[in-house]
Amino acid sequence: MKTDPGNADSASNSLSDSADLAPSGQESLHQDSELEGLIQHLEAGYEFLLAFAAQGREEDLQGGQSARATLVSMTQQLHRLESELQNIGHEFAEITRSDLKKVSAALDLIQGLPEINSELIDNLNASIHLRALLTDLFVLSEANRLSQRAG
């Protein structure tokens, strides 16, 4: 489930260049590099949470990067991502937004808890909703890359 970070900053054409992905009268992605950056940020957060879960901690880290801080940051990025997805005129963007809302609800639930431990984060990592969202994002990223290459 990796994106190609080499393409994140070099994207000059976006999904908007593909007639199949953007029905007439609707905008596609304004800045595909913004989408790539959001995907990379969310992937990095997921990787941190995988490492946190593997440590078997009974409580979150104090100071430095913590699971709670990572969840807060991921939530902020999800809000930005939702805004970006509204600009894509393809039905797949709506599916992605639906998955995004489910993940946002899970992150909000966990952030509201007084304690966060590895078992809880492990269950979040295993969530079909989080995995579906990450997969959706990788599909969008690859579609963007292929569209860019064809353009």
C-alpha cells in the first residue's frame, strides 16, 4: 500500500485532465500535489500507529510524537482531504468521502477517550474502514499518476 513519493511533487497534470474522471461542468482536483501530500501524511500516521500498536503500551507516550497527537494530525488532514475530494467530479470520490467519514468518526471516538493504549490502536489499524480509505487514496493517487503520464 505504498504511493510513489517520487511523483508527489512532479505532478503537472491532474485528474482534471482526464475526461473519464471529471464529467463536464464539474471540477476535478485543483492541486494533485496537495492530494499526494495528504495521502503521504495519512500513510505516515498509519505507519506510526502500526509501530505504536506493536509496542504493547498500556498508555500513550508522554512528550514527543504520541498516538493522540498523530490521531489529531490525521483528523486535520482528513478534513483537508474531504475538501479536496469535493472538487473531484467522479463517483469514486464520493465513495472515498464515505470511507473518510467513517474513519473520522473512529478517530473522533478514540481522541475523546481519557487514555489510548496499543490494543485500541491495533484495533483501529485493523479497521476495515481505515484500510478501505487508505486503499481508496492509493487508487486515486495511481489514477492521477497514470492520467498525468497519458497527458
